[in-house]
Amino acid sequence: MKTIEYKINQSSNLDILQHLNNCDDNFIPKLSSKVNLKDYSNKIFENAVRIEAWISNDLIGLIAVYQNIIKQELFITNVSIEKKYTGNGIANQLMNQLLILFNSQDFNKIKLEVEVNNKIAI
């Protein structure tokens, strides 16, 4: 496998949209059945901290997290890895990067909601 680079907030709005389109079928149910992907990518781009996995110029993995300073909580709104790269520890590495990034800050809780039928994510 080619070298994976991990970055913070380097993706463009278009990168995020293309990535979500590429990962749409991986979600249970499909992400596009719950949200408008273009609107969701805009929201992520404008409001979330993005921990990203890249191969060359391709965004292949993404964790997007919102910060609630008042409640001292983080809410993970998206975890997505392109299908052909799953099973390689990329989501683990992205989560580790997230924990390192926020380790020195005063957040007491990280929240993540998963569909009950998504056994792989659980």
C-alpha cells in the first residue's frame, strides 16, 4: 500500500464532498439517505476539526469532530474510510491523532453515535 499521510484540516470542501460520496455505501444506512452530502460537507468544512488520511492527493479517511467548549465535550460527527482501504488500521490511527490533538485541552467527554445495525462500527 502507498504511504498514508495524516493531516489536520487540510481538505477543501470539494475534497470532503468527494470523500463522502466515495464512502456513501459504507454507511448503514447510506449517509445520503440521512443527509444532503453537499450540505453536510459544507457543515464539516466550516465547523469541524478534521483529522484526515491522505494517499497522494486523495482524501481516503476522515474523522470530523465538533467542539463544545461550554460542556467540555467533543462530538464525532463522521468517521469514514474508503472501502478499499478498510482493515488497515486507518480509523485507529485517525482516532489516535484526534486524542493527541485534544489531549492537552480541557475536554471531559467524547461522544460518537452509531446506528444500531452497524455492527462493524460498533
